[in-house]
Amino acid sequence: MTTNRFETAAKQAETWIDDTLLARMLLKESLAWREFHRRFDRLVYRCIHKVTSRFPGSLSSEDVREIYAQFLLGLTRRDMHKLRTFDAERGNKLSSWVGMLATNAAWDYLRTVARQPQCTELSDAENVGEIEADPYTQLLDKERWGRIDATLQTFSAKDRTFVRLYYMDGLTPEEVAEEMHISVKTVYSKKHKIRCRLQRMLQPIVDHAA
């Protein structure tokens, strides 16, 4: 009888909309968390593998499990702050939001590993560079990053803050929006404008280097 009630409750949980699921997760309902895992675990692992596959031979299945664990810890940290920042009314799908969090968790893990001396094969992971680049490529990359930094100095303080939060600190669009007191829609718009501006200003440098 108990099993039947559990199965019935699980079936009902499958019909919950995103807002209902999150509300029940915030209430720490075990059924809601099981439903979250049922819906999104495959997506989370897919996003993690998409990042770790860029470093074949350097990461193991144990690393993937560690990233997954850190992703879950991130959801529960600070009184489930990340869960509370999700707002479906901003036009975001819960699946897309979860995917971004999983991807960020993977890159955060790689940045941590990259700072450990015994993992020099991942030393370029922090800047998404190539593994074991030759000296010429390393010098060229250093020069390019120097010019990018110089270019960023021509940006407004607010735009430089955006670049730091989004590209360097790895915050999600929702976290950037909260930190800068802007909407998530503005985050995506600003990201596109800054990227286009950088490409336009740095294109002559890229062409010259080529």
C-alpha cells in the first residue's frame, strides 16, 4: 500500500510545472528533489561531459562525479540561494538555467584543478586555451590577452564589472543580474554588445597576427 502511494505521488510530481517543482524543493520536500533528479540529471551530466571532453585523458569519471556533487552543493548553499534567484517570468526555461549552472560548475572545477601544480596538463583550462601549446603560441596568447586587457580599459567601469563577473568569475546570468541590479534580459543584451565591440576592436589585431 505504501509503495502504491509513493508511485502515485511520483506520477503526480511528473506533472508539476517548474514553479511548483522549485517551490516544493525550497520546502525541502524529498519528493520534489527526486523529481528534480529525474528531470535533469541526464542534462546535468551531458553539460559536464561537454566541458570535460575538451581535456581527454586529464579527467576521470571520478572528476565528473565530483563536479556533479559540487553542482548539487551549489544549489543548496546559502539557503538555496541559486534556486531562489530563478524566475520563470523573465523568459528563462528551467532546463536552460540548470544547464548553465552545471556548465559553470564544470569550469569552476577545472579552474581549481588548473591551479594545482600536479595538474599542469590543465594549466590552460582557466583561459580555455590549448593544452601543451608551443612557446610561440603561448607568447602570442600572452600578447593577445594583454591587448584585450588594454582594450577593456577603454570600456566604462560598469562594462568592465560585467566582463569580470560574467567571463572571469563565471557567474550565471541570474547572478550577474542580481549583482548589478539589472534584468536577465539586459545581461544577455549587454553580453552580445560587449562581445561584438571586442570583436570589432580586436579584429585588426587578429588579422595582423594571422
